[in-house]
Amino acid sequence: MSDALAGLRLSKAERIVVVGLSYVFCAPLLWTNGKRLLRYFSGVASEARDQLRDEDQAARRRVR
């Protein structure tokens, strides 16, 4: 466990409860921000695929 809890003189079970509660508090924030970040990266990847496809089509038209 974290050394930050060492000064509180908690038992092992109490430390587990404290860490569990901190995860319960932080999990929704991490989930929301994580989803937002994944949506952003998905959009960037989609844009890059579209741009590459358009460049390939333009190159094929020039060759013909």
C-alpha cells in the first residue's frame, strides 16, 4: 500500500477500505475522462483514415 497512509496507523483492513473508497470516488471521473479521450483518439484516427483514402484516390486518378 501507499506510504502516504503510514502516518495514519491504520490496520491492513482499514487501509484496504480507504484505498477501496478512493477508487470508488475516482472511478467515475476516470471513466468519464477516459471515454472522452478514447472518443477524441477515435475521431483523429477516423480523420487520418479518410485523408489517406482521399490521397490514394487522388493518386490513382493521376495515374490513369
